Amino acid sequence: MAIYRNNYKPYTGALTPAWSRFLVLFRYSRRNMFRSKFQTAFFVACFFLPVLGLFTIYLVHSASFLQQVGVPSRLVSVDNKFFFYFVNGQGALAFLLTAFAGPGLISPDLANGALPLYFCRPFSRAEYVLGKSSVLAILLSQITWIPGLILFAVQGSFAGTQWTWDHLWIAASMVASFLIWIAVLSLLAMALSAWVKWRIVAGALLLAMMFFGAGLAQTVNVVMRTDSGYFFSLGYLMTTVENALFQIDTERAISAVDAFIALLAYCAICLGLLMRKVRAYEVVQ
Amino acid sequence: MSTTTHLGAASGENATPPAASLPPLIELHGLSVRFGQREILRSLTASLQGRAIGLLGPNGAGKSTLINTLLGFYKSSAGSARVFGYDIATEVRNIRGLVGYMPENDAFISKMSAVSFVRMMGELSGLPRDVALERAHEALFYVGLAEARYRELGTYSLGMKQLAKLAQAIVHGPKLLILDEPTNGLDPSARQRMIRMIREIRDGQEMRIVLCSHLLRDVEETCDEVLILKQGQIAHYSNLDLERQANKRFLELEIYGANGDFTEAIEKLGCECAVTANRMKMVLADGVETRDIFRLAAEREVRIRRLNFRRDTLEDIFLKAMETDAQSLKSGGSGNGDLQK
């Protein structure tokens, strides 16, 4: 029988480029995420609405079929409102997916003291945050703006080049809306994940932020007799921005610019909280 | 404790080159670290160049803070430091590329198998995916976790977690291995295994080691240089081998067939000695070597069964350093006076 002595050997080969190492975290975190059957099932379920949208677009352009079933062809029109409702629907699903998947990103590393192992390597805190946030960003992109653009392309292929050219702003609005929402959700989920070690509590807090935020907004508005309370409601702020982007004519208590600035401020606060917590060792002064 | 030289046996088998021939590993130039109002490290100045350097000190002396500062986790409030010639303030990425670090506390990812964990850490250090996988297996074999490498880390015992931490620290082939309390929480046999492994790594010539511990035995068994810290200051810095050589004047002998003639002959050489039954203790006079003792014994047909060089144990050095430091603190000294070698 052959006997091998296990000796330590140094590595002398080429190293991977430093810029690409955040993708290592993305790969491993994503694999971990899909180990949960529930999360995988929910992720698949998030494609129900895009498939329904595709079916609707197909029906709208199948006049003969609509005549056969006796539905007026003008009942559903594929316009800015159609995509606005799609953005709202998928945005809600993206929020729920973030509530399930987001808290598990950083909290296990903190709970098990793994951060020094990352940062003792040529790997910075910014790369760590980038790697972890890319998991959510790519996951949410897969269920939001990518299917949205596919819907838009299908509608364009049915409606013709002129329609596509005239309504290109809808595609841009859709991508912009989703990107803002993804940024807000990713940073919020990661900040909560970094500050709360228990992932279930972090997920619950994220849900609470959304629902209690809306309640708090209304309470502040009523008690203070003001509209400033809406700044506490992430949902209201996002809808305000979406209304402006999709040119939906409804009256909002705050302007789209104010809402956008408020969302940016939320992102900055979350990033600050995240960078404060994501460090090898916490210094207790 | 004493070093035993069995007669007739070859000595100096350790192939480790003398520390003086190695380039400086860590250079500290008035390094201070402050957390808020509290000064944790106070103006440390030293040049450490051993193959295996032990950081010793009581709890709260600043050992882990020094390591964390060298790794760039904490910012220095004054002074500077270099590791392999790289400045810790501006070139920390280069330093981290050369270092493998085994932290003191639990550090793992619970829902991950050991091989995935070590592979991921290798990839984060820059190893390509396939190489990282291969080396993760090798590292886990090397530390003795081959059979358990597909188990989730959360199910590991404390000793196994320590070994997994060691595996992730060596997977990428670092030039410097920093071990923070590597034997914490290990049972005696696991501790022995860990110490043996550290010595193997040290003697393998590929890596240099900084071992931080409050256990004197761990440092004594693995290190050739020791830096003793107390209250954020350097209390003592010494080369253990040189310390041992310096104390080779004190001998303990086990002798048979001796009479007063042998003792008289030794005293005539200027040595002081005391005899009890078959034991003889002596302090060699200047210019007298052990071969003179052997010659006298041969002339008088005295059999020397055992000859021990008594030396300061690390505990003696440590206690002496603590006393010196206390005295210098009382007299207003900085405690760094005996650093320069």
C-alpha cells in the first residue's frame, strides 16, 4: 500500500485578479441561498406575473381570439399603466424575496465571527459589501427589470418599431424604478442583517420597516397635521417616484424629487450603518 | 526545567537557520494604538526577525491588539510598523497577501462544509477555483481533518474548529502565519497535536510564525524569539536560543564512582560545586568548558551518566521581565530600555 506523507507546499502559481474576488462571495452566497427549498420555490413563483404579462400581451394582439371569447379588444391596453402595475407587482414580490433571502447574507458571518477571516486577506470591506449586495442585486434583477424588458420587447415585436420607438421611455422608467427599488431593498436588508445577528428577527424587522413605516407615516401626518410623515414610508416614497417616472397623473403629498432624495438618504444611512458594522473587530471605546 | 544532553548523541539537529540570518519580519517604530481615551499599545519599538516569534503577556497586555494592528484591523495612533518591509498604514493589502491568520475566537461559517469553507478562503486570497479546491483538500489532510472534511463546520468540536481555522490560514501558502492563541480550549492530546503541527510548519522553512499566547509552554515549545508585553509596553524581547546558551554555565551531573578527589579537582579549576549522593551541581568558571569536566572524570574513572545544562525557563524570563517592568514603572521608566539587541 502506498503511503503518502502530507507535506505543506507553498503556492507559486498565478493569482486571480483582485477586482474579481468579490464574485467569489457572490457565488458561495448564492449557492447557500438556494439550499432553502422554500426560497427556491418562492423565487420560481416570482415569475408568475411576468408569464401572466406575456400571456396578456399575446391576447391583446390576438384580435380574432378576443372576438371569439367576446372580450372587447380595448379592455386591456399595453401602455405606461400596464407596465406601472407590473412594476408595482414585481416590486412587492422583490420585497418579499428580499425579506426571506437578505437577512441570511451577513448575519451568519457576524454570529460566527467570520469577518476577520475575510479581512485578513487582500479583500476589503467595500469588496465584501459589493460581493454580498451583488447576490441580492442579481437575484432581484432576475425577477424585476429583466422580465420587464422582455415584456417590453415582446410588446414591441407585436406593436411594431414605431410603437417601440415612441414608448422607449417606458422601458427606461421601468429599469430606473426597479434599480432604485433594488438598491433600497438590498442596502436595507444588509444593514439589518449586519445589525441583527438572528436572521429571522432581521427578516421580521424588514417587514416591520415597510408596514409600520406606512402606519408611522399616517400617525405623524394626523398628529402633526403635516405631510412630512410620508418620508417615513418607503412604499409611499417609491410609489411617488414611480408615478413620476411612468407619468401617472395622480396627486401626491410630496414631490417626486423630494421622494427620490429621501430614498437616496435612506440608502446612504443604510450604507453608513453597514460599513460601521462590517469590520474585522468591533472597537469598544 | 533543564535541557538534557545525552552523552554521545549528536546535538543541534534542528535545521532551522539562526534568526540573525533572516530579514526583519516585523519592525515597530514607536507604534501606539489608542481606543478612545485608552492607550492600548504604547510606543512599541522593536525589530523582530525570528523564524517563530512568540508574543507573550498577561491578559490585556495588548498581544491581540498588536496582531490586529499589523493586519490593518486597527489604525495606529502614532508611530509606524512594517511587515516584510510593507508599511501597515499604506500597504496593508500587500501584507494581507502574505499572511495567514488564525484568530483566537470562533471564526467559521456554520452551514458550510470544511472543504467549501477552506476553498472559499483560498479563492478570496486569490487562488484559482480548481487550485483552491485541490489545496483545500491538501490543507485539511495536513491538519488532520481529512475524514471530516465534508462535514458542516457547525457540527465540529472545538478542537476540530481550531484545526479548520489553521487549514484556512495555510491554504493559500502564506509567508507568515499568525496564530492567536492556537491551543485555546484544546484537550492535552489535541494541544500536543497542534504544537507538533506548528513546529512542523516552522521547521518546514516555508513560513515564518508569530504565535500569540498567554501560555508559556506553547511559546517555549514552538518559538525561537519571544516578545513579552505588559500593559501595552514591551517588557522584554529576547532570543530564546541565546538565552539558553547564556545560561549554560550552570550544570547538573549524575555521577558514579566519584570520591573527594574529583570534587577537589573541579574546585581547583575555579568552579563552585555541591555534591549530594550521586548528584553534583556546579557553576562553571570562566574559561572552563564541559570537556574539561569530562577530562577530569576520565582521569579519575568517574562515570558521568547525565549532564544537564540548567537554563532559565521561559517562565523565569517572563517573571523576570514582569519584575523588571514593575521596577522600571515604579522608577518612571518606559519599560523599553532593554529592547535593543
